[in-house]
Amino acid sequence: MKAIKWIFRLVLKIFLWFFLISIGLTILYKFVPVPITPLMVIRLAEQASDSEKSMRLYKSWVPMDKISRHAPQAVYAAEDQKFMDHNGFDWEEMEKVWKANKEGKRVRGASTISQQTAKNVFLWPGRNLFRKGLEAYFTFLIELIWGKERIMTVYLNVIEMGEGIYGIEAAAQHNFNKSAEKLNRNEAALIAAVLPNPRRWTPSRPTPYILGRQAWILRQMNNLKQLEMGV
């Protein structure tokens, strides 16, 4: 009985500390830049273990008022057109993906910008149920504590945008030799176009497929309601 009580108390303490730390970090990141993410650490470890790769980590945090208004518009159009309306989860799209998977069809995932932000800031890549459960928990937290503008700001600053390149400022500097504040519509759409696989494609050398995605994103940017993010 003593062993069972000890295990119970240990598990209870672990859960309590997890909730305290996770909520505390979420509150902290509402006000301060995210210094580093688990994915950045994983990529650095991969680079260190590969003799053909050099260690590189390019990132520079910029507030929303220093980001071109075209950048949030482009990722909004490309990644999550219901971003302003959902509570972190696109249930309709998730149902479509679930049905498609049941039928054996290969479809792109239904992760929202909020889910991608939660995953990038707090978690590691993966698709198992435990990791997805944590993603749902952190998505709920950032929707509750941060709000849409902060979620978009963090997303644009931590998302992987190339080999060792993270955030819109580093992507703009690396691909177009300019700051994120100076990006035009075409450049912002090109950056958004490569997000499904930023280590395979690059905005500065777009393939015909990426140019096609850019054109589609530009049309969506014209058709969708304007996304106001303090810029």
C-alpha cells in the first residue's frame, strides 16, 4: 500500500508541475519572444551528427508592426483560411481528413495555424496519440491566453522556413535580401508557398509547382476577407 501511495503522489506531483510549467511558459511567451524551440534543437543535433552539414541557426524575432501586412495575409490564405473564426481546431476539416484516412486516401493534414504554433513552440515532431494530445492541450492554452494576433506573431517568428532558417525575418533576409517589413505580395506568397516542405523548396528558386502555389495563394489573398493584425 505504501508503494502505491508513493507512486500516486509522484504521478500527482508530475502532473501538477507539468500544468504549472506549461501555463507559466504560455503566459511568459505572451509577452516575451520565444528564444528557441524543440525543433530548432532537434535540427541542430541532426546537423551536428551529419558531417556533410554545417551548423546553422538563423532567426531574428520581429514584432508584428515590423512585418509586412502581406506576410500574415499570405500564410492565412495558404495554411488556415478559418484562422480568425475557429477556436484553434478546424473540426470540419478534421472530419474530412478522418474520413479520407479511413478510405485509404492520402490527404494533407488539417492542422490549423494555432496547432502548428503550439507544436513548434512547445513540442517535437510526431504523430502518435500522446504527442497529438499534448498539441491539443497547448493549442487550447494559447488560444485562451494569447489570442489571434499573438499566435500569428509567434507563428511567423518560429516557423521553419528553410534549412536552419526560422521565422519571417530570417526567410526574407536569406531569400530576398530585405527585411520582413519590406516584403511585397509576391514575395510573401512565395514564402507561404514553400511552408508544406521548406527544406525541399526555397522561395528564391521556385519550381513550377511552387509558382503554381504562389498564384493560387495570391488569388486567395484577393478573395478572402482582410486579416488585420496590427499592421
